[in-house]
Amino acid sequence: MADSVSTRILHVSDTHIGYEQYRNPSRREDFFDAFEQALEIARGEHPDHDNEPVDAVLHTGDLFDDQLTSFDDVYACHAALRELREAGIPFYVIVGNHEIRRNTDFVDEFALTSDAIRLSRAPTSINDEVALYGIDSVKKSDWEGADLTLEPSDDGQFRLVAMHQLFSPPIDEIGHDDSNILDLEPVLDRFGTDVDAIALGDCHERMGDTCRGVPVWYPGSTERTTRDTPQPSVDLLTIRPDESPALDRERMLLDTRDFKEIDIEFGESDRFGLVERKVEEKAPVKDTVVFVSISGAENGVTKQDVLDHLYSRDVTHADVSDERVVEAITGDLDEIDGESEIDVDAELQSAVDELEISDEARELEDILRNADPDLANTRRRGNAKERFQELAAERFDTTTEDEA
């Protein structure tokens, strides 16, 4: 499939199969459709791209969105990977933070049937030209003690490491306020051997940089996980170890559902006709995800009026924020004198304290309510889920010992 001078690898990441965004079944289907599109590109069958079939697919984590992904999603993924294997294209994978489990991971079952190959710190050779390594997602609490040492590869091979972490570079820490971003430079020393490139997953925005001369990048997610996620894509890597530069990275866009933003600012004389005109300016809106921001004068047009109009136009999902409501509430709060101000956090904590719930439930409630506001919702849920599993394991072990 590959010629004698190059190896082509399709780099895919953060497919989040099974994610029912906005609790909308159509969005769940979209995430799997995007994954299938990536495999079409790998086979050279995508209608929007004219590339030849690749030598391998590399997935850098979060193949699935959840540790409890449904059997239907796992089965559909398995069938898609079987079709890729029958085309003679191996699927190399590491495990991301969303899907990682305590013992057996989903991809272990795929590896058992040879429909996927789970990467490790030992090299996997592709075309005798590329040594491929993989390190699964590591929790920040385990990061300092994690063994990142890579086993030696054959001389002359291009050493490509796959990881699922948030690193700076390529992430600009100034623009991304996230306490989980790690410094990449020390990692190069922890490998114990020189590497030629690092392919990453976890960040859903496509970006790239170098660290001590080593190319490092994220291909981005294959579907929009937030309203501001850039156009989904995958990366086609062409590696020629005997040339300089040895690596070329080409972005391959995916055909995903459109997200549209509509701003509506009402003047004193504006009525519902302005909503109709603004929506028409963004036409067609059918089958799209639409976000509307309302501001300006209060005129009797409600959020529900706008939602009803959008769904009458057959949008897939609509979200409407009315800043006029926020401004009205803010204005009311400004009128409250200092002696009558309400401490919302204290009132909420008092209400929780009155509930007859276990210490474990209180801890989980505290994790979710008092989480760092800069953390993404998926990370907040992930932290709570992780702690829940630890508490469940502790309760199970304690119960077992007591019964024994």
C-alpha cells in the first residue's frame, strides 16, 4: 500500500463515540458518523478527499465518551473497525481520560479480535520505517510517579509517541486557564530515548508546535463538543525518515453538522419580525445547531417564542440566551442594600446540610458544586465519577471484610 520512501498514517483523536450532546439522539449519531468519516478517509473512500488509502490509523484517546458506553455503541464501533481491518489497515490506539477503566478497557476487547492494536511503551513497527509508541492518559495525581520510559527501537526508525494529555507546548497556557496543563519539556527527558514527534489527544482544538525541536500537535476532535469547537478534522501524516523535514501533517476536514450563531438586539420599536429576519439571514437553519443571543429593549418577545420559531424551521437543537433577563435581575440586585444581601453559597450549603444524605453523597455534591469554574463540564463530571468509583470500591471492600 505504501511506497518505499514514505509511510502514511491518519491521526484521529477524541471521537467521543456515544456522546449524546444536548441529550439529543441526533447528536449521538453525529459523533459516530464523524468517526466513520475518518475511517472512510483512511480507506481512501471519503467523497470530499482524494487521498490514497493509508498504511495505518492512529487514535490518541477518547475513542468513547464514557466508561459506561452502551453496548450498541461498542458494537457499532467494533463493526466499523472490522471493516477497516478487512481493508488491510491496522488501527493503533491508546486510552483517553474519558474512557479509561480500572481494569479491562474497551479497546482490549478490540485487540483480542485483532480489530485494534493497543500501543505501549514498547515500539510497534510500521513499514520498518516508523516506531510507534503509546502512553495512556495519566491522572494528574499520578503524573510525577508515572513510568514514561520508552524501550529502544531499531536504528533509523522514525520514533512517534502517542499520548493523551494537555501539554504546553503546544497549548498556550495564557489562552487556556486549565490547571491540568502540564509542561512538556521534562517529558522528553523522561522518555529515556530521543523521539522524533509526539501525536497528542485530549485538546479538541487543532494546534501544533515544537518542543526542543520535536514536532508536537493535536489534530482536534472529530465532532464539536462545545459551541466554540473549531471545524472538526483529522490529520494525514506522511513520514519520510530519510528526508528533512521527515514529517508532513495535512489537515483533512470532516463534513459535520453546522453550528450557527445568531445575535438579536431589539430596539424600542422592534418586534418579532426582527427574529424572523435574523434567522432568515442565517438560512438554511434546517438540521443545524443554533445558538441565539437576545439583548436590547424589552418588547414582549420571549425566549420561548424564539425557540418555537427555530424548531418550526426544523433545527436539530436550539439554545437561546436572553441577556435582557440577566440585566433585569442584575438591576434588581443592585437595589438591594448591604444589610439585606443574601449569601447564596451559605444558603445553599445550609439547605444541603439539612438533607439526610450520606457522607459520600455530600462529598460528591461538594465536588460538583464547588469545582473550579474554569474546568470544563466533562472534567467536572469526570472528577466526580472517578471519586464515586473510589468510594464504591472502598464501600465494597469494607462490606466484604465485615461479612468475612
